[in-house]
Amino acid sequence: MKAHDGMYIGGAWRPAAGADTIAVVDPADEQVIAHVPAGTPEDVDAAVRAARDAFPGWAATAPADRAGYVAALRDVLAARKDEIAATVTAELGAPTRLAETVHAGLPVLVAGSYAELAASYDFEEKVGNSTVLHEPVGVVGAITPWNYPLHQIVAKAAPALAAGCTVVLKPAEDTPLIAQLFAEAVHEAGLPAGVFNLVTGLGPVAGQALAEHPGVDLVSFTGSTAVGRRIGATAGGAVKRVALELGGKSANVILPGADLARAVNAGIANVMSNSGQTCSAWTRMLVHRDQYEEAVALAAESVAKYVPGDRLGPLVSDRQRERVRGFIERGVAEGARLVAGGPEAPREKGYYVSPTVFADVTPEMAIAQEEIFGPVVSLMEYQDVDDALRIANGTVYGLAGAVWGEQDEAVAFARRMDTGQVDINGGRFNPLAPFGGYKQSGVGRELGTHGLAEYLHTKSLQF
């Protein structure tokens, strides 16, 4: 794979401050495919200074002109969709179809939505005798994960740029090549120098330097709750804004009267997509006791279609594979019934984990409480609707979820769930709807007008 040996700072590729590099590994065959620079605090400082220098001019650019730049960026990403898909497959291991439709397609959709919003958003409004201004926050430090690498970059960079902010991106070290491709797209789209900057590197070095830098006005982070806590504490000490999209342990609640087969199949597909490496995955399937064993049989039948190396890709790294296998072993040790899969490696080569279904999972088990981030589904039995709600809300997370059943009953149940987004009877993804969590799943929202507002200050002028 093509890789740059420098950082994208101030509108150009420039040498890294240090000589250390990070190996990029193809998780399907465990082979090193590229090396990228391991950024230092010096690299981060240079990127932040470039972003600060570019901020006044970019903030003063008319919203319609900023919209034009974001639209141009969308068009470049659309034109390079095949290259994007191939890159994500190589460094993340995503199956080709998933890479083409989701990893390459979704960022184009989101970038396009922000091009339209930037052109139509009311950055000034009249409220009585006041004029209320919505102004860009400043320099954004964006720290993105590896599981949906380009989507998460676009979900931060597009609204920040549309708002008039400048950006310094530190992508996940497991998937830096797609971030370099995005920087190329920014350059090709003609954005002014310094408006977007890229520093590759390790989280504890480059990521920490970016979060702590006094020249950064807002830190937008997607990743683990543990790291999010540290970033939040660091930002709080500097009275700096944060947007945190963290972990999840979402419930898929199947109410009596639902189409059981449809709900179970959709639930299995949701978790198996991206090999379970999705923060909003519906990893807990809650089924009424009268339909429970039927649901277990349906889940076992459904998960058998996800063959490792075919419909199911590898996990991103050996570290992640071992973490997921450890959770599977823990589930067995705690007494859950293994219906499908298990901790044994399904292939000799590659970071694969068998698609796994547990039954008889109880709320106190680790596999019912902790984010596994792998192809593991836990089936849980409930006695009545109130019991289902207690189980669904019974974790520290609240990112997403699903409800299946008679429409009015499903909506009523969804309203009582402590979570940021709920799909009802297979509701379609909406790129304009806000995405974010309750409780320890994060602070702030992404996508649509709510995502744009994260990057804006509010000022009132009285006349």
C-alpha cells in the first residue's frame, strides 16, 4: 500500500520530527504492508500552529464558500471510492462488500450532508432585540478510532470545517493509511493551507500531546470510555470543550408480538457487521421467556452464515483478537451456554474470531456488562416488559439500541430506554439524525445540525 513518510501540515507533506515509525499490518494475513511516521509532540505543535495561523482566514470565509470546499472534498472522496475500499480492506480487514458500501460510501454521504448544511445553516438569528451569532470554536483536535476509520474522520472534520474551524487529526495507529488518503483528498479539493492537518502516531504520545496542547480549543474523541475519561479530565483542567463518543453495550429488545425471525436475524447481522467492531452494535438480545428457546435456535442458525474469511472479516489486531477471546472464555467460565462459536481460532492465519452466540446470559456477567468489540452476541431472557427495561438500562452505557414489536408498544418502550439512539422495527440509518450517548457512552452529538453545533460558540448582540 502507498504510504507517506511525513506529516500533512500547513498544506504540504513535511518530514516528521522523529525517526520512529509504526508498522501497518494486514489483519487477514498478519503481514506488514506499510510504515508511517510515529508523530512526536513537536509534530503536533507544528500542526496546531499551522491550524492556528489558518483559523482567522477560514473563520472569515463565507459559509457558502466553506460549503463549496466541503462539497469538493465529497466529490474527491466519491471519485476515489475504489481506492478507499481497497485501503480499508488492507489495513482493517473489512470484507470487500462492506468496505465498498459502508467504509467508502458512508463518508461521502456524511460529507455531502455537511456541504448542504453549511450552505443553509442560520449562523445568525434574531431573538427579540438580540442578534445571536453562531461562531466557530477555533482549532479542533480530532482523535479518531480504527473501526470505521474514514467515517469517523469525516464525521469530525466535515462539520468542523463547515463551521469555520481548523482541524488537526490524529488517527488510530492501526489504520493510518486511510487518514493519509483523506489528507490527499483535502489537498486535491483545494482547501486552504493549514485548514486541515494530519499527524500520525501513538495515542499516549501524539494523541496526548494533541489533547493537552494549549492551542487546541476543542477535543473531539471517539474511542474507549477509559481514554475518554482521561481526555475529559485533561480538557476540564484547561476549561476546554470536548466531544466524546465512547463505548456501548446496546440492547436489542424483542417484544412479544414481534416478527421473531426478522428481529433475530437483523440482530445477528447487526453484530456481525464489521466483525462486531462497532460501538453501537446490539450485543445484548433480550427475548421474552415464552419465545426464548426459539430465539436461541434462530440465532444459532443465523450466525452460521457468517464464515470467517468470507462474510466475516478478521479483527483489527492480535491484541484485539486476544481481548475478544478472553471475553468468550470468561463467558463460559461464568456459566453462559455456548450456542455457537467459542474461543478457538477458526483459521490458521489472520486475526479471526469465531462468530459466537451465548444463551442463558444474566445481567451480572461480564459479557452482559462490558464492551467486547467482537462478533459476540448475548441472549438474555426477560419475564415482562418492566423486566426487559430494567435489563436494557442496566449497564453504565447508553449509546444505541433496538426495539421490535407492535409499533406503538415499541415506541413507548424506546422512549423509556436510557440511550442516545434507538432503531424501531428495523428503522433505516439517517445521516441527519444526531448520534451520541447517555451515561458513560459520551458527551455531545455527531451528524446533522447537532453535530455542526458542537463546533460553534454562541454570542448575543443586544440592540
